[in-house]
Amino acid sequence: MSNKGHVPTGRHRVVIIGSGFGGLFSARALKRADVDVTLISSTTHHLFQPLLYQVATGILSEGLIAPATREVLARQRNAEVIFGHVNEIDLERKQVVAKALDSTETYDYDSLIVAAGAGQSYFGNDQFARFAPGMKSVDDALELRGRIFGSFELAEIAAAAGRHDEVSALMTFVVVGAGPTGVEMAGQISELSRRTLRRDFRNIDPTVARVVLLDAAPSVLGAFGDRLGSKAQQRLEQMGVEVQLGAKVVDVDATGIEIEDQDGEHRRIESICKVWAAGVQASPLGQQLAEQSGAGVDRAGRIEVQPDLTLPGHPEVHVVGDMISLDRLPGVAQVAIQGGRYAARQIKRGLAGEAPEGPFRYKDKGSMATISRFSAVASIGRLRLSGFVAWAMWLAVHLVYIIGFKSRITTLLHWAVAFLGRARGERTSTEQQIYARLALERLGDDFTPSLNLDRNAGERVEQTVG
Amino acid sequence: MSNKGHVPTGRHRVVIIGSGFGGLFSARALKRADVDVTLISSTTHHLFQPLLYQVATGILSEGLIAPATREVLARQRNAEVIFGHVNEIDLERKQVVAKALDSTETYDYDSLIVAAGAGQSYFGNDQFARFAPGMKSVDDALELRGRIFGSFELAEIAAAAGRHDEVSALMTFVVVGAGPTGVEMAGQISELSRRTLRRDFRNIDPTVARVVLLDAAPSVLGAFGDRLGSKAQQRLEQMGVEVQLGAKVVDVDATGIEIEDQDGEHRRIESICKVWAAGVQASPLGQQLAEQSGAGVDRAGRIEVQPDLTLPGHPEVHVVGDMISLDRLPGVAQVAIQGGRYAARQIKRGLAGEAPEGPFRYKDKGSMATISRFSAVASIGRLRLSGFVAWAMWLAVHLVYIIGFKSRITTLLHWAVAFLGRARGERTSTEQQIYARLALERLGDDFTPSLNLDRNAGERVEQTVG
């Protein structure tokens, strides 16, 4: 049993689950409130997810987009940050159970804000995950960074040895999902191959790498409307990205991806490095909350909250961000930020004896996606922007939302290096992945060859394991 | 069979093994030579090892100290870079065999430069490695970064729950080895706890963390002489580091370390996070070369080369850097750099029909070690410097040797953040380690609890593995 082992204050206890946009911004909004805030998260960092693709493609270091949550909240004296994975919420007893290593702690709350977010969804095909990592965590991004740069390394070797089929599969990159993340990944892999790596190899020509962007839907960036979607598609195609629409993924394995086109025909693309940027699945906590409160959940596991973001019969529990199904709100940072702040305000009003402010109203601040350096699309109110203007706007907005002055300066510097020059400062591959993979192989599990392979590391695992 | 699958040039083929200081600087020194250079390395980066402790303690990102080798050599048209682990050298056939994933390639050479470096030595106790990672690779540094920051995270939880013994073991950091790396690690962990993390926690006081620096030798920084050693020890003690000399490590396990003092008494320090910065072991390729050429090897596996760095009877094979045992040369970057350049010069002289320039002469440019921000020791010729002057010199020298203009600027910025401010920009922990650990646990192997644990990740592995 825990909660502030140091001094029991007797104040209203707010427990927040999650350190994403929803969790962090609700904690901050409680800064001046007479409450004790306990923010519990399964990562020790706040992830600035909109820039994750830049970590995956070597532009930014993980530290810049994933500052320690407790550093961000260090000066907020009424907030503590706890590292732990919440796997149980008891609405009746008003308790949350969190695990970290061998410790299992229970936290009592008076108010609860659940902002546990969403993971990648493979639409019932979780076996695809190891062959096509998602883009949801720092680990995903680092894994993909290793695979992307590693593919070129292996292609260089295969080319020198004359193994042309292997070279072709290694130099084909498939991105599944033509939403903002997919568009940004496809654009960046293309820039990487055509600019950054241009002079780096002797046996392959990286500029002819094939980058395929797939979607089952009929358009790119569907949520941005037809005009911007077409603009984005045009720009991608100019950059050498093959855009394939109406293309449904039916299978993914270690060396390729199988597609069903709209005419029902099946075809296969041989590709070692695949990226999955399609579909989300809300945290399993949503299901738990639904069962206990009688609320419904949608197909993506999102919970049908009340108009004030609370659970039916539980005005003390708010759910915010990617976990909610309400008014067809999109899964974007602003929905989480505004939801988190709204929940914090309602808690403060309650403590002050004021009436709640009425239903949550999402204020759409617009959406944007970068396609390449100097080129983006933005949809703000009735405004539709594309090209350099949209890109400059993207730059400004993202700099504002990056947390911390020093990170802003360093990020700008990294961007200058990548966009004005052609280098990428963060290309380092680690051996860590292979340890896990080789161990899994020994377990008889279906094995994915690592593109990050260092035989030395492999042998060390074999010695330990064998 | 490979070597430049693109165009066989018929030129003199120089194969270089290793992308450390020896390998990289020999490749660069061959820039204007009429040769084909193939640099083979088991990592895709050049590691600037002297700053590895800054990655382990959250100051610099790995990208800054580990640029892609092929990027560094991109404009050197006579050089190709191959990712592969060399596990066989055949001196008779003049061939090198390198493996990467499923490919095994053979490279023919006319001249060979072996610069495969050294790994950490546990003096016959390799079982210590998992409990006390070394400081030799990017992976080591990232693993330690996760353990150091993770220890404080877990201590915060244990303190809230009142588990005081656990808190004490989690907040005790033991660094084994009082050479430059050990001194730098101990100093940085101390600064981290006393400055960076000062306000970050609510249930523990990070500033009382115990940092122990151990060595079996009677002094700190033995190679720097008594005066500088004492200065360094004094400064460390002022910073709160406990320096324990004449202390021999006899056992290391998951929760502590056992020590034999000079009087033969045994004692134990309870500590979760241990760092091993004692002892090196040359690449196993040294043993192979010794067996084939009849050269001797010393206890650390270093090969006894001829005065011109060649193998007996093999003037076409140079060995440089940490792999050699010659004139008691230290295992520092300058020995590798000068050796690499020397080897390159001899190859060029040979091609030009000139006589070799005589035995390799190491020019000692001095050594330095930082203790904390604004404080270092330096030994240059007869000069002995300590304090701020030595630190300013350290800063200048390291900036010069960091590769690439952009990395220099970014590094300076990170240093300003860390040394003038108190923040660390690179604190992000990943889940990668736990995948390997849990898989190993399933294999019945002796399991190290991860301080980086995310139960979510754990469960994912269990589902995959179980």
C-alpha cells in the first residue's frame, strides 16, 4: 500500500494514468490546485509522438522527443511521478494497482484520470508485428532505425557478392498506412536514400531504393480532404515514393508482404524492412473500465465516455485522449491535451464547490503532416495549405510543443543539419535487439532475422543460452 | 568471394579490420594512396570511446560519439566500408572471412591492418558481466544508462512503500576500476545524483546516493602519477564519492559485490547498479594471429608484434592499437591513431619502392581525465595540471577529436546544458533490454532483474515466448 509514503497530507488525491499528452497536460493543469497528484506511467518519459518518425530516420535523438516525465514535473511540488504498469483499476474501492519489477503497489484515489493511450493495431494479425514494427514507442523507432540503416548495410554486402534478389528485397521499403505517420515515414526514408546516403556506398546506389506507401483506403491522408491528399500524393511521387491505394495487406512475413488489390487479385512485394503505421488499439484498461462501469467500447477498444469524459456512474473518473470514443474525435495530440485540461478543470471546480462547465468541446486547431523537408500539408479551419508555407508552420508549431528550451535549441540545430545539409546525426545501431531475437530463436519461436546483426553479440548470447 | 564486386581495379588491396581509432585513422591516411581500401567492422559506427561515459550518464546522445563509419569515409573514393564480424584470418592465403547475418564473405588482401581493439576483461569471471556491464560499446553505455536512471525510479517506489533495505541497495552505485573511465563514471554518477536529479523525486533524496569507486591498486589514476592521483581522489571525495583502494572484487551478483581488503577480510556492499571499468582483453583475433605467425601473446591476449608493428615473417600484416603488446604502450586512442597512420605510411612507402621508416615510435601527447564539470587532471610531458585549467584543455582536445563540424556544435550545446545548467538531455530508457532478459529467464538461465522493466513489455515477451 502506498501513495506518498513521505507525508500523508490528507488532501484530495488525483491519480493520473499515463505520461502522454493527456496525462502530462492534466497533471500540469493541476499545478495550483490544492490536491496531491500521482502520475503513474509504464515509461519514464513523456513521448512527443508526432516527431517519432524523426527518431526512426536518424534526424533526432530519442532524448529530444522523450524527456523524463519527472524532469518535466520537477518543479510542480504537488505532483509525484511513479514508474509502473497499471494493470488493474478497481472503481468500487477507488484503487489502482501498478507493477514495477517485483513491486506491486496500490494507489488510492479520490479522482482518477485515465490517459493510457493506444498501441498499434494489426487488426487481429499480431503475428505481423515482429516483421513490421509499429510507430508507437521509442523502442519501435529505435528498432526501425536499426532496420532501415541495417538494410542498406546488408544490401552493400549482398551487392558485392552478386546476390541481386537479396539486394532488391533489402532495398525495398514498405510503409503500411497512408495517414500522417505513414506519409512522414515514406517521405523520410525516401529523402534518406536519395540525399543522406547518396555517397555512402560503393556497391549499391541508395538513390534507387524503392519506397512503397500502401493503404487499403482510396486516398492519401484521408482526414485532410481530397485536395491536400492529392497534393501530398503528388509530392510523394515526385520524391520517388510509389503510392499504392486500395491495397489491402493480407500477410506479412520476414521477407515480404502480400497484398490484395481492389480487383481481388493477390500479389507480393519482396521487402525486408516493413513499417506498420495503420490502425490503433486502445489500452486494455479501456475494456476493464467498460466492464466495471457498463460503458460500451468500440472496435478499437475505445471507451464510450459521457459527454463530460467521465464513466457512467463514476463522475470521479475521467478518461481522455486516444482511449475514448466520443463524437468521432480523431486520435491526435490536441484531443488528449484539451481533454486532460478539461478533466483537471472539472476536478478543481468540484473542489471549489462550483458546478461542472458542461460537456467537453474539442476545439480543432487543425492538423498537419510533413512530406519532405520544406514541404508539408496543413488543414486549419477552412484553410488548406501545402508546400513551404505549411512546412514553416509545421516547424513553428512543433517547436512550441517540444518541451524545454534547451531541447528546442538542440532540435533546431538537428533540423538545420538534416534539412539544410543532408546528414543525419543519429544513425547509430545497437546490438540490443539481437540478444532478444537469438534467445527467442532458441525457444523454437518463429525467428525474424535481425538486420542489426553483429555476430559477436550473437555468439555471446549463444554462449549464455546454449 | 568478394572484394569490390563493382569493378576489380587490379590495385593493391588493403584490408583493415576495425572501425575504432586505429582502423579509421589508417584508412584516412591512405586517402591519396593508389590502393583499394576495404574497412571491415562488426559495428556500423566509429566509436569515440573517451566520451562513452557521457552517453552512459545522459549527457550526450549515442549519435554524437558514434557516427556511421561510412559517413566519415563517404568522400574517400578509394575506401569501402563493410559491416561484418571477422572471425577468421588466413595469413598463408592472405584472406579474411567476415560474417554478417547469413552471409559469409571472403576478402583477399595484399596488405592487412588489424585494429580489432579490446573488450572488457573480467579476469576469468565472465559471469560478472551481466551484473556489472563494462564500458566498451554503445550497448554497454545504453544498458548502464537504463540501469542508473532506473535505479532511482525503483528507489522512489520502494521508499514510498517503506522498503528501506531495497532503497539503500538501489541508491548505492559501485564502480570497479579507478582508471580514467572509472573515475569519470563515478564523478558523473555523483554529479547526476547531486545536481541533475536533485528536485526530481518526492520519496527519496537523490543527493544522498552512495557512489563507491573501488580498485585493487593502492591509488586512483595510477598511470597519472602520485600527485595527480591524489588530487583526483581528493576532488572525488569532496564530491561525495567513497574511494576504496586495495579492495579486490571476489564476487559480483544481482544485488551486491563482495570485496577482499588488503588484510584478507571479506565484506559485501549491497548494490544493484554496478559498473565494471577494470581490465581489458584484446580481440580473440590476436590469439589467431599469434598461432599462425609464432608471435607471443600476453595475459590480456595482446600480441607481441615486431618493432614495426608487423607480425614475425609477415611484413604485409600490421597490428595496431589495443591489440598489441609493445614497449608497455598504454591502451589509449593516441597509440591506435599513431599506429594506424604509421602502418599506412609503411604500406605507401612499400608501394613507392622506398625503405620502411624504421621502428614505430609512440609520441606521448599526454593523458587526461575529467572528474566533474570544471575539474580534470592532465599529464602532458613533464606538465601536471589539475582543476579548471586541465578541464578547459580536456574540453578543447575532445572537441578537436570529435568527428564532424555539426557534431562539435551539438556536443558543445549538450555540454552547456549539462555543465552550466544541471539538466541531462539524454535520459530516455528503452524496453529493449527486458526482452532479452525475460527470454533468457525462460531458458532457465540465471536471471538478472532489469531495472529498466516495463511489465507491459514483459507480458508481451511472455505471450510470444510462453
